[in-house]
Amino acid sequence: MSNPRRIFKNTVVLTLNSVTQQVGNILLFFYLSRLLQVEGVGIYTTAMAVFQTASIGCSMGFDSFIPRELAKDLSKTNRYLIHASLVGLTSALLLILVLLLVIPHTHYLPQTKVGIYIMSLVLIPTALLTVWRAVFITYGKAEYIAVPSLVAIVGRIVSGLGLLALGFSEISLLVTYAVFSYLLLAVTPYFLWKHIIHPHWEFDRRFLWAMLGELKVFMGMVLLGTLFSQAEVLILSVTRGEDAVGLYSAAWKLVTPWVMIPSNYMATVFPVLTMAYQQSDAQAAEIQNRSIKYLWAVAFPLTVGLVTVAGVVVPLFYGSSFHEAIPALRILAWYLPLNFCNTVFWRSLLARDEHRLVLRGQFLTDVFRAGLALLLTPRFGFMGAAVAMVLGRTSGFGYNAYHLRRLGMPLPLLRLGGKLALAAGVMGVTTWAALHWAALQWPTSQWLSVSLIVPLAAGVYGLLIVALRAFDADDLDGFRQIWRRGKAYD
């Protein structure tokens, strides 16, 4: 795979950014829930939910569209930068106007309305930063957007915790979010100017309309993902009530943090994959299949590990009252290898300009998943929701694999993942035995058991990977390039 050091570096900085943001949100919510009343938590959560929903309209699918189009011809960087920024800014202003007109007529508390007005102003930096971030990723220089963003996230977290400690209300957190968003918006053009391009005004109406014509499919993908993202939870809440939702959500929250790994990895690889398709199908197939292999090398042990230690992890995190969520976690764990691989599949189709095929597949699989949830949750509750989620992802996996093969792309999945799956399976058996032994030795210390078993499992998996020769000479050469000193790329 070309540029392994650059891909590894950008994946790490994007993942670090995502992890920091998730941890920060958890910390803020933790202190907010303890320092303020339920009403304060509700105000903050509602304002953020409205903002996050509105921000989808600002993204416009640019995070996938720009890397695909710009990777084909970097000489059009300024053109895409200017036109996409104009579209994003216009959409942000329209959404702000809509919120200003609609929110006064809602039944929200006055503080909630103020919070929404504050967060509506953040739509402007959100729209522009989405476009700029996509340009940095296309050039393989994600650190110049990720590091300033990381500083802004840390600053927002520290400031928010300080303001809460001083007795300020939940509105102060929203103000802090807005301030740091605009600070990030102010400093990012410097890095854009220094490391990518000197932007200049360039407007072409024909180019704009052509771009919007292509962009509508990407926007449709974003809207579909948002519309169906909580389908199981919504159906479960209607059919079986809040207790079932709580058990399902507890299991699901132990799975979803790992999804950032393929998301950030493929965000970095996608421009490389798109450029490869312009040169030869063979080169693109190599990048695609090695990406599947590397992601499965992470997904298989995660899946087997979650299945094996679910009986310990669930009560450890949530308490004994969530014991019923253990089998749901064991089902949902199988979402990971499907998701890790499918993230490569649909990006490969996008790189081939098969975006309408991707949109159609997303629609069909989302409807299938929601239909399964409607059939299964009335009878099986949260277990039915878990099965619907995994089978829905399986249908998407099958759909994308079928069309890639139909288009002539080789997918030797058994060769790519067979040894990795075997290593993970043996690791699981070893972990299961060690877990039972630890339970006999330290029956009241689950944290100690887990802290000893996790490094043991990692060591066993690593040794088996070496013994089975799961990685070939080209893989090893790529790993060496990651750690090699000196200039990684031109």
C-alpha cells in the first residue's frame, strides 16, 4: 500500500481527536449531571441535539465528496475550496434563519431557546471547517486540522469544567463551545495557506451547478444515515418501553466507540484509493484488500474479546442490574467485523464513481434493518433489536460485496481474514479459560481479573499472528515504513 506512514499518521491523529472529543463529552455530561438539576441537563442536551441535527445540513456530504473529486485532480483545489465553502456557508445561514423563525414557536424553556440560538451560530464554523478538513485529508495532511481541533476540544473541556465548578449554568458550556469553534475557524486558514494553497476568489456558475448535481447523492447518504441511525431504539421504545431501551443502549455503547477506527482509517485512505482507481484497477484492488486485512486484524480480536468477557464487562461498567444486557452485547459484538469491512466496501464503490449504487444500497439495507426491528422487537425485545442491527449490517455487507465483484474487483475474503479469525478464536478460548481461573482466584475483584486478562489476550493474539504468518512480506515492509525515520513522503 502506498504511503503507509502518512496513512498511519493521519489515522492516529484523527482517532486521537475523536477519542478526546468523546471522553470530553462524557466528562462534561458527568459533572453537569451532578452539579445541576435534571432540568439543566435537559437544556444542555436539547440544545446540543438540535445543533447536531442541523449541522448535518451543513456537512452536505462534503467529507466524502471532496476527497473523491479532489483526489482526481489536485489542480482544482482552489475551485472546490471556494465553491464548497460558499455552499456550506449558504446552507449554514439558511439553517440559522430557519431556527430563528421556528424556535420561538416551540414549547421549549426560555433557557433552552437561548441555548439553541447560541448553538445555531456554531453552524457557520461547522460548515466551513467540514470543507477545509476534507481538503487537508485529501492532501494527507490531516494533522494541520486535527491538532488545532484537538487543542480547541481540550480548551473547551477545561473551560467548561472550570465554569461549572465556579457555579455557572449549562448555558456557559454552550457559549464556550461557540467561542472555541470560532477560534478554530480563525486559526485554520493559516495552516491552509501555509501547507495547502493560497486561496483566491474564483467563481464559476457552471462548475457550481455541476458540483451540486453530484453532491445531492452524498447529501442523500448523510440524511439516510441520520434518519435510520436510531431506528432500533425508536422502535424498541414504542414496542417494549424505556427499560428495554436502557438494556440495549448499555450493550451498544460498549460497541460503538470502536467504530471510529475504520471511519478515521478510511477517511485517510479514501483519497489514495480514489487516485489509485484513476491509474489501474489492480493497484486499487491491492489498497482495498490490504485495508480489509488490516481492519479485520483489529476487528476480530475485539469481537471475540467482547463475546468472551461480556459477562464481566457489563456488570463492571453498569452494575448487576444490567446483567440482562450481556447476551445483547455478545450479539452486537459481531457488528464490528461487518462494519470494519463494509466501510472499505462502500468507499471502494464511491472511488469508482458508483455513488448512486452506494445510496441505493444504503436505503435498501436501512429499510431492511428497520423492518427486522419491527418484526423482532415486539416478541424478543432488546435481543430482537440487537439481531436486527447485526443482520441489517450483514445485508449491507452482502450487497456491497456483490456489486464490487460484479464490477470485477477481487475479494478473497477467506485468504484475507482466515488466519486472523483463527488467531482470534484461539485467543478467545485462552481468554475464556483465564477468565474462569481468575474468577476462582479473585472472586471479588473483577477489575483485577480484566486488567490481567486483556494484556494476556493481546499477547496470545500477537504470538499467533506471527506463528500463522498472517502478514506477508509486503505487509511487513509497510509496517517498517511506518516506523522508519526520515521523510515519509514528498
